[in-house]
Amino acid sequence: MRRAFTGMAAVAALTVYFPAAASAATTSTAATSTPNTTHGSSVPSWTIQPVPLPPGATNAYLPAVSCPSAASCTAVGSRFETWTNRPWRVTEGELAEHWNGSTWTTQATSRPADEGATGTLSGVSCTSAASCTAVGDYQNRSGNYLTLAEHWNGRSWAIQATPTPPAGAFVSLKGVWCTSAASCTAVGYYATGLTSGPGATLVEYWNGSTWTIQPTPHPSGAEVSILTGVWCASAASCTAVGYSVGTSQASLTLAERWNGSTWTIQPTPGPSGSTSSALSGVSCTTTASCTAVGGAIESPNTRLTLAEHWNGSTWTIQPTPTPSGPIDDSTGLHAVSCTSVNRCTAVGEFGKGALAERWNGTKWEQQHTTSPASHKLLYAVSCTSSRTCTAVGGTPGNIYRSDQPLAEHE
């Protein structure tokens, strides 16, 4: 249901940009981990938790999750309803699920008054069980895609008005971070055309009553630039990551920093020998310690996972294991969550299966995931301690068939 415009198709597989729809049945799954031995050291593994689908949904996916505590997680995404009468018809709507420490339940979301057949939530940030902000986009009845923000107050989800850049025909918010209920930063992009044309990064800020646009720089020579993940220490300190695409259609990693008054681009390296690279998610423990993850293409038959670390002055690449196995266009790490400079967990996909890796302060190690037999990947992760994380995702591919979204816990 998501449309990509010219210049993005070459790198869509490296990021969580327009995650592929999950197919669904009556329940989805999540996972939890217990210690096991992997690569010669004690590394947690993941177990699956059942996640319900709302009534009437035939499939769904969850591209974002936020856990203010181990007993409270909120995941958001999209639900699909498919009619099999000819011609096929699919509608896409906003989805929110909540974990209370023992069970996932579906929460009713709000729908914009002018929404057409498409709406999705792509990012969520919770400061408590009673305060979450989710962002995404929806297609209005005129065919344009507009930004969407909703807030959970402990009882219900309500829409917050968000601005649209002038002449924006395709506008989307992909990630959000809140330091309080009255301070949230959301990132994404906008384009002047639905299927082609230049695109630029977008940042919007919530001050407790209003969303406003913050100007962002456009990388030199880029036709398209997108921010997909953000982390903030305060209203005056944020780091966002994503990628840019030039005339060659190759992508380059992108990081930008907010100092309270201005967004500036931070130089980021690409893996040596790579032809394209992108960052999808970021997590920081201090303003001088951030980890960003993504993926890279080294050759037509080689996809790599990617992790980079910010030490307060420079981004450097951290070697990551790329599992051996079948080549898959979506190989990469989609999200990361750090609880200290020595503990980060990243999730993504490799070889048509879920992928999880952990940073122990010295190196990244692969974790065992308990994915179903069908093609499942993990889009997002949120950790409340060094050994307690929740990850969510789903099945990319054909939205017309029935299958289940995915959630895992360690």
C-alpha cells in the first residue's frame, strides 16, 4: 500500500522506509529471551508472545515499539482488510497494541476525518504507560499523503494536528522521540510528487500544545533525503539518522543533530567498498554516545549489516556479523536500543528471517531468534534493561494473503 517515488526504490530494502505489509491470521507473535550460548558466550535468546489482531483484519505489521517499563509496551503499525471479490480491494488502517506484562491487547486508534483508504503509524514513543505519541501518515480523499500524529492518555488515542510543508504531496513521519508528554520530536520526509520528484528531510516538534516544523539541511548533491529514526536527550539536543540518494541512485548514510536552534549534518562513513548504505535507527545513552544501525550493499550479491557509533565528535563503523545464508534484498539492521554504552540490541532481517544482534561493549554478536517458519523480520526494538527487550515486526510481501505479524521478547 505504500508508494515509493523515483530515487528511493534502489535503497528501500536497506531501511524501514515503507516496511512491507505483514499478512495476518487471528493472532500475531512476540518474543522473549533466556540465556543460551551463541558464538562461545552467554547471549540471550528470544521467545514469541501471542499478539491479537483487531476484528476484521486479515493481516498486519508492527514497525515500532516503545516500552517505558518491562510491564508496559506499546507497538504501532498498520492493519489490513482484504476483500477477495474481483477485483481485489485492500484498505489499510492505523493499529496500536499494548503489552501489560502478560498479554498483548489491541487499542482503538483515531482516524483523520478526511482519511481515504490508507493510514499507518510508523513510530511511537512512550514516557509512561499513560502517555504515548505515535506518528505516521495517511492518504486523504484527494490522494495526497499527509502527516499523522496521535496521543495516548491512558484511556484513548486522539489525533494531534500536524503541519504539512508547502507543496508537499507525499509527506510522512517515520520516527518519534519524547522526553516528556510536552516535548516530542518526529522525523520523516516530504516530496512534491506522489510517485516522482525531489524529496527532503522533515522534522516536527511538539511543545505540549502544537506541532511545528523545524528547518533541516539537505545534503549537497542529494535528490532525496529521508530521516527514519531519532533520539533526544532534551528539547535542545536530538540526533536523527537516515539516508540520502543522489543522481546515481546510490544511497549514503545520513545523520543530523539538533542543538536547540539548528539542525546540522554530521559526517558519517560508509563501509569500505560499499556501493550504497543507509541508517535506519538510532539510540543514545548520552549526547556523547549514540549507536546507529542500518545496512549496506557491497555488490549485487552481497548485503551487509551496519552499525556506527558517535563518541561526541565522530561517527565510526563498528564491525557487525552478517550471517551466512541466502541473499536477501532486505538484509540489514532496522532498529537499535541501548541501555548503556556497553549494552545495545539491534534487530532486522537476513535470509527471509528475523535477525537480532547484541553489543557487549567490545563486539557485536548474533542472537538466536524464535521466528515462525514463514518469512518474518523485526522492524523495531525497545529495551528496559541490559537483558530485557521487546521487538516487533511482521511478514513482508503479499498483502492479499493471510499471515501473522511478529513480536518477540527477551
